[in-house]
Amino acid sequence: MNAPIKRKQKSKASRAWAYIRRSKLKIFIPIVVIAGGLVFLFPNKHTGTGGRCRSEAGPSVNWMDCKKRMLMLSNSNFEQAKMAEADLSNSDFSGSNLKGADLTKAAIVRTSFSGADLSGAMLQKVEGYRSDFSAITGTKSVFTMAEMQRANFSGANLIDADFTKAELGRAIFAKAELGNSHFAMANLARATFKNARISGPVDFASAFLFLTRFEGVDLSQATGLKQDQIDLSCGDQKTKLPAGLVAPASWPCPED
């Protein structure tokens, strides 16, 4: 009586393994042997993320790949937090401490970091349409290849910040503080740097400066600028250019 049952159980297990191989499922399936039978334990896809995604806000919190939209967490401490690939859209982190936080590839659409400390924060490849970084402390922050059209950096401290290859169309850098900052190969079309303060070299090599506004800006320390970039941009009589470059006849540009 036992032999047919064992053969039947073995046949089911064989068919199950054959299905997994045919489907090319790349999953780990622990097997428990109970009373001569095989029990397959399929782990929950979200095991390992659900618990930590419910962790309370705090220093070094791990919210990687978590959906945390519409959070109201102004004046919170997120120093060294791990939030890479998290969805933090429409949230409020204004006035918060995010020193050294990792937000690589995070979604921060319409999220506010106004007045926050983002010193040394990693924001490579973030999606930050209309995000608010006004008056932040962003020294040594990294925004390389970020998608940040219409983001607001007015009054921000961006000394040593890196925006290489970032998408910054219509972004606002009015009255921002720049020095040893990098915008090489960035798209700055229609962005504004009106009255920005430049205290050291700012790299604009190969940046797209179509109607980028530099009214009232001293660009004499800027590096990588070429005449064809200046010809596309906008300035006024207070704009100072690096040696060898001249203001085009199209200056000043009309207001948008």
C-alpha cells in the first residue's frame, strides 16, 4: 500500500521541479520533509523589506526601495539614512538633517527639502521634478544624472556640489552660493542663476545653456565656458565673463 503512495508523491515533486525548470524561475525554495512527503515553502516576495519599511524615522534608518509617499517629517533627523530607490514623492523633509543620506535613484517629485542639511548626501539619478531645495546646506552633495526639471535651489549653499549630466531645465539657482561646483554636460536650458554668488571655480564644460539666465552673476571664475554657450545664454550689464569671452548683442534677454 505504501509503495504507490510514495511513487505518487515522488511524481508530484518531479513535476513541480520540472515546471520550475521550464519556467526558469530564479527563486530559492526551501523544502521541508514531513512524514515522507515534500512541502514547498514559497517565500513572500516582499520578505525583508516590509519590516524595515515600517521602521520609525531616525538616523541611519533603512528605507531602501520603500514606498513612503506624502510623509510630513519636517525637522527630523535622517543623518546617514539609507533611502536609495525609495518613493518619497510629495513629502516634507524641510528643516531636516539628511547629512550623508543616500537617496540614489529615489523618487522625490514635488518633495520639499527647504532649509534642510544635505551635506554629503547622495542624490544620483533621483527623479525630482519641481522638488524644493531652497536654502539647503548642500555642501559636497551629489546630484549627478539627476532628473530635476523646475527644481528650486534658490538661496542654497552648493559649495562643492556636483550636478554633472543632470537634467535641470528651468531649475532655479537664484542667489545660490556656488564654488568648486560642477555642471559639466548638464542641461540648464531656461534655468536661472540670477544674482547667484560664485566664490570659486564652477565647471560649465559642455553644459547646455539655452536661455540660461546669468543676470547679475560674476562668471569670471567659471571654467569650461565657450563663446557659443554664452551666445545662447542671457545676461545683463552686471554679468561678468571669463577672459576671452564677450557678451552677445542679444543681451539682455526679454523676460519669459
